[in-house]
Amino acid sequence: MELVVGRVAKSHGVRGELVVEVRTDEPELRFAPGAVLRGRAPRSTDIRSYTVESARDHSGRLLVRLTGVDDRTAADALRGTLFLVDTADLPPSEDPDEFYDHELEGLTVRLPDDTVVGEVTEVLHSAAGELLSIRAADDGREILVPFVTAIVPTVSIAEGLIVIDPPEGLLDGE
């Protein structure tokens, strides 16, 4: 299974820099100079390898230079490319309260009274924090739940279960 660690949003400048939306807690490791990234272009199954020349913070994203991407045209051609790591290569988290996105996707979501809410389809990373995207069991609609301890008190990967205690109105389909 593959995990997305970044996505090329657009080119930056004329020398081939890429604006990368980071989707990893370890950008300093994943995008370190010399690191080799596996990239998949949009609507493609082909994987290419890219070597990081440099990376720097820029307005909440990274500006990344890759070997061989030397101008704006080459950088523009990479727009939408996803940078991936194989989940088998990831070390287990040492913090019991930290999870990889792929560990949460597919888990059943219940209320404290055991009522099934649905299934986690995706973990969304926003400026305001992480959100669990849940497909509702009753009608299939998308429910977005902030992934914070006050609302998500229990996550059990072993049991395939997440318990949520949402504030009133959060689960309403309005």
C-alpha cells in the first residue's frame, strides 16, 4: 500500500522549483536533499523516481527543487504529481496517540452507545487540523469530523474501531 507524503500544487519561478503541499509529519526527512521520491502523475499508474536537490518552507508549503527539473516548463509538467512512500517501509509509530492515515481509513466509526455512524474513507489535512471523512452508514453522505481527542476519544486499530462523541448537530445531514 502506498501513502501520499506530498502533492505538487504548481511551479514556482522560472528555475524549476515546485510548490509542494506536504502530507507528512516528517517533511524534513521525506524532502531532505538527496532523498529519492517516488512520484505518480495524475491519472497515471507509472511511478518515476526523483531526487531532491533542495527544499525550503514557503507560506505553509515547501518549495522543492528536483534533479533534472531545471525550468518552469519541466516543473509545470509535474503539476498534480503525488509523492508516495510504501507503507511497508514506514516504522511503527512510537506514540500510541499518533496514526498514519492509511491505518484509519476503513475503520468503523461508532457512537459511545455502539450505534454505527459509518466508515472512515479518508483523513483530510487542513489548515485548521485533521478531519475524518466518514461515509455515513445510513445514507452514504460524507460526514466531516474533527480528529481531536474531545470528539474522537477512542481509536483502536486492532479492533478496527473509532468511537466518536460528537457535539450536538455535528452528524446532522443539513
